[in-house]
Amino acid sequence: MPNSLKSGSVVIQRRGKTYAGEYVVARGMVTVYGENGSKTAQLGGASAETMATDLLREIIDENKAAVSTFQERWRGRIWGRIGRRH
């Protein structure tokens, strides 16, 4: 099979928001690029578009988890400083 390159775009709804990503398939690997990062996986039995959609969901979920952890950490620091002042 020659080195073929396929690309496309995916759009999903998550938690009331719309997210879009672009994907590229090369050498049996699917890479999706979203607003908050990129992710690559080996193309399996699912279509490239399905895999790209799943990868975009993972990017979004990982980003939400990172933001949540960051917010919790800073909330704790802020409340700790406020508590020391009073």
C-alpha cells in the first residue's frame, strides 16, 4: 500500500459547547489537532473519522481535568492566604 495521506475535520458537542478538530491519517496512524492539543492513535477497525472524533473527546476531557486540578490548587492557595489574614 503506498503512503497515502487522508485528512478531514470533526465537530462534536460536549457539555453544551461545540469543539472542532482537524485530523490526518498517515502510515496507519490518525492524528487529531484540536484547540487544546493533539493526540495520535493507531488506526484500527473503526473509520478514521470515528477515531478522530474519539481522540478529540479525549483531548477535551483531559483538558477539562487539567483545568479543574489547576483551579482547585489555586482556590486552596487563595483560601489559605485569606484564612491566615483573619
